[in-house]
Amino acid sequence: MNSVVFRFAAAALLVLPLCKGACAPTGLTVEEKLKLLARDNDEDGNGVVTTSDIAYDINNRYDTNNDGRVDESEWVARWTCGYGDTKQYARWVWGVLNGGASYMDASQFAGEPFHTGIPLDNFIATNRERYIKFASSG
């Protein structure tokens, strides 16, 4: 695929919501992935990531069997498809966020800082730092 077509396809992903079966291409830059992540986690578009934004994302994009919980396989499938990341990175993020539990649900994000909200710039910066930390962990 030539680079112009690839960049056009990547840009389209930043505007259009992902449909079932439509995955982000591998090879996106970290900044492109962060834009997708920001779009997915600021559901109402107000520039703040809140408990309700996270709950929407978890319940509608990750919980594929609709049991109210997300297990590691659901997480990895969504993360690799949604952001074009490797399974290794998706599993690493799962471990960072979930601390070894067998599942997560939206209630885990009910307290601070999500209750009052995280400014989108801070949310993006935190996720950028995760990419950096993973890359340096070798």
C-alpha cells in the first residue's frame, strides 16, 4: 500500500467510528493511536474523560459477550483491533490497569480521578507515557 493511501486510511479512522470487523491498521504512529484513544474515551466530546465516558467505552467496545465484565481476551482483542497495537502491548496495558485481576468492569473507574474527570490532554499524556514505558522495558 503506498504511503498516501495508508495515511488517508489512517486519517479516516480518526474521523469515523470503528465498526465491528473494521480494525485500525498496524503501523499507526503513537500520536495517531492516542487520537483514536482520546476519541474513544471522551464519548461526549467535552474534553474531559469521566466515569461515564469510560463506562460507555468498556460496555460498548470491550465487553463483547455482554456479561458486564471485560476479561483479558476481550481487552486484547479490542485493543489490538482498535489501536493496531501488538497483543504484547495490549496484555501489558491490561496488567497495568487491572493489577492481576481476572476481569474489569466500569465500576473500577467510578472513583477519582474519573469522577471529577481527567482533562483530555492529561489522559493523552498518561497514555503516551505508557507507550514510552513499554518501549523502554525492552
